[in-house]
Amino acid sequence: MKAALDAWGAGSNLFRQGAAKETDEPDVVAATMSKPGVVLKRPAGSSGRFTEHSELPTDLGRDEGRGKRNRRHPEPKRRASPKISEKDARRAAAQFERERATQEAERRREEAKQASESERREQAIAKARSALDEARKEHEAKVGAIDAERDALDNRAKDEEARWNRQSEKFEAALRRARE
């Protein structure tokens, strides 16, 4: 029903008002299912096939007028619009105002809820960003300490290599003298 109302461009629910109804006629269902989303029409007052572009009926009034006197159908009487009492008008206006106030209060509650969620989200983001920054500082401090230790170990390794070179030269010199 919603898709039909959208396709017709209806601003109100024509099904509820009785201007439209659902059908289970196999020919009508097959025609609509073959072209979903397309408004199908048939000539007014006929039982012809539904198509995208209906044509006017061609046989209207041919057999009906023969042998019969042309009668003029009286126009239906127009009904006067019902009179609404002042009391009913005030009651309707008050009810309308209450409904409007209820809707406005609901809108304000929804806006407050959205603002609260937005603030909570911003606080969570700020907290996560702060934790990330703190963890980054701690990581950088540890990496700096490791780099310092690595430099110290490199210096110790160089010093040990130099000491070993000096000591091995002494032992090799002593070994050469002993062989001579």
C-alpha cells in the first residue's frame, strides 16, 4: 500500500479513506507485478485491461440512447457543510494545542538526547585521544631508554674489542719471541 501511495503521489492514506482498496484479482495482480512501481490505468467505467496509458472508452452511450427518451438526471443535491459549534471549535483548538505542545516537548527531549549523546561521544573521544597520547609518550620514553642502552652496549663492545686487540697483540708478540 505504501508503494502504491508513493507511486500515485498521494499525500494522504487513500486506502484508509476508502478511495483505494487492495485487490486479489489474478489479472490485476499479474499486471501490477509485471511493472512494479508503475501506475497502471484502465478506461473509466470499464473492466478493460490495466495499462500504463489508458484510452477513453469508445462504446459509451451507443446502445443506451436508442429507443429510449433522453432523460436528464437531476444533479445531486449539495450538502451544506456541517456547522461547528463555538464550543466544539474551542475544544478542537485546545486539543490541537495540546497535541502541538506534546510534539514540541517530544522534539525537545529528542534534541536533548542527541545533544547528550554527542557530548558523551566527544568526551569518549577526548578520553581515548588522551590515553593514546599518554601511551605514545610512554612508548617513546621506553624506545629512548632502549636506544640509550643500545648505544652504551655498542660503546662497551667497541671498548672490549679494542682491549682484546691490544691484549691479543701482546700475547702474539710474546708468542713470537718465545718461538725465536
